[in-house]
Amino acid sequence: MGLCQIHPKPNNNFIFIIIDLPSGSQLIIKQEYYHLNNDIANRIKRELKIHSFLNSSSNLEFTSSLNLEILHVDLQNSILVYKCSNYMSLANYYQKNNFFPIAIAKLVGISLGTLHSETFASRNCCDFMNEVIEGKLRYQFPYPSHLLDKLNFEASIRDLPPPGFPFMALYQRFANLRTAITELVANRQHYCLTHNNSQLDNILIPIHWEELLSQAEVHNEKSLRIINWENCSWGDPAFDLGKIVASYLLLWLNSFIIHPAIELNQSLQLATVPLEVIQPSILALTRAYISIFPKILETNLNFLSQIIRFTGLALIYEIISKLQSFKSFDDRCVCILQLAKRLLCRPEESFQSVFGITQLELVEQLKNI
């Protein structure tokens, strides 16, 4: 009998471990951190409740198929154990292969589009997502206190360790950025069930994805899985799209060398994951999403611009996540913040930089879908 391999994964809210079993299957184990006052945020309870709701809703067949099978629950110790057979995270796939198949991007877009369209304007789903779970788990849009117009020093100290102080100082200098974020969050829409953490680490694809996608029409193939649903809510679908687009951009942003002796333009040219390589995936994902959920363009005329804005916000949340892990606010973080500022404050001008084509060109393409 072979040995198990254990892979701990960094996470700010959980002890997160993946165990490779000799059989080839995997176990995903999550345990929520206890704070110094022996209190927890009940994220595990929330995730379990969401999982149970989706599996018990006959009209959410596709959405429930995105979940992994739960093998074990220990609420007393805030533990969930999932079974994961023959899957790998999309982040791992890209990192190992440095290859970005359009078929995978389309599958992600179709899956997110089906998730949002299947739950669109669902009263039952809306009521469930907005209910108070144990009196204190009503969803709040992620809006850290240090992004507010007026800095609350005590709240900021609580939310961020000392490495985050330079970020707060720089952020507070950009009045237009603070205004853009405030307006974006205040004007968010609530149309459907949203995952709210749809980054590459949380999207699982079959190890043998080529074979599966060649056997069936991609839109009929329930082959993709999404993990970490604890922040799921009744929310704005543009945020899910922005989150995944930001995750693609981070592959590029984290792939070039930043050094005082190297000019930024030269660093960009030396990126191991050039922006031009990931733009086709971002475009294919968005086109596939709209092909499944075209109604969103009628419901929200600014949907494409909102994707760009939420991409900027997601990049800022990525910086905050790093700082909460006691990583330094380095030159790379400054570059990410500058890009986030551009996306949030000038979304129309930034569109081509993200998608590789103009917004008007994409709109014309979507008319032919």
C-alpha cells in the first residue's frame, strides 16, 4: 500500500490541506481558525448550509453539480472533508503547463454563465441567501474598513498587520480611487447566486479534461467543480467575472521580475506569462459566458464596464490578502495597485488592455453569438 502525500495550502481563514491518496483520489480538508477569544466566524457552517441547499434544490441541478462530495463534517471543531477524484486546480494546471487552452477558458465561462443564469431572479434562492443564519451570518459585500473614504485607524490596525501600513498610506493619497470603489460597491446589483471567490485556485478541472471535452458538447458536460463556497451570496455576477479576470491578470503580474536596475518596460517584455498569451483566454471566457447568459447584457447595460471595475477591486483584495498573511507591500504590490487604479477609474480606456480588443469590437462579436 502506497503512502499519502499531504499538501498544506496557504489560507487566511482556514487550515486548508489536500491529501493525495494511494488510490489516486484526493481529500480536501478545511478547518476554520479559532481566534484568541475562542470565537469563529462560522464559515464552515455557512458552507455546509449552502451545500445542503444546493443539493436539495431540484431546479438548481447544474449549480449543485459544481460542488464536491462531502465525506465528513465535524461542526464542533469546524471541519469539513471533501472527496476530490481526478481533479486539479486551474491554477496548478496553468503553473505546471504554462499553456492556456481556449477550451478550458470556454468551459469556465460556460459554467459561471450557467450558475448565474440558473439562479437568476430565483425567489427561493434569493430568500435563502439573504436569510440570517444563526442571527449573524447575513452576507456583507467584501468592503474592508481600510478602503473607506475616511480611514478608521483602530479598525485598520485590527484588519491589517504592520506590513500593510505603507499600502494604507499610499491608498489614502488616491482620492479618485477611493471614490471609484465607494461608487462601485454602492451601486452593485443583486441578480443571482454568486460565488464571490471565483479565482483559479478555487476552480477544479478534470485531470483528463481533453478526453472529456472531446466526448460531449462542452455546455452539456458537468465536468468543472468549484470549491470554497463560504462567501457565496445573492449578488452581482460582474464581481465573479471580475474575480476570475483578475486571477488571470495575476498570472502575468506575478511572472515578471521587478528590480531597481531593470526598467518596467523591459520587465514586462521578460514576463514568463506575457499579457498577450492570457488575453485570448479572458476573451474566450467572457464570450462563452455571454453566450449562455445573454440576458445579463439587457439587464445591466454597463455589465462589461463593471467587469473591468470589479477586476480592479479584486486586484486590491489580492494585495490585502497578501498583507494579511504578513507579506510585505513591495514594488510588485505597487504595480498591481497602479493597474487596479486604472481599471477602477478608467474602465473604458482600460478595456483593450485586458481583453486585447476594444469594448465596441467585443459588443459587435457578441451580436453574432
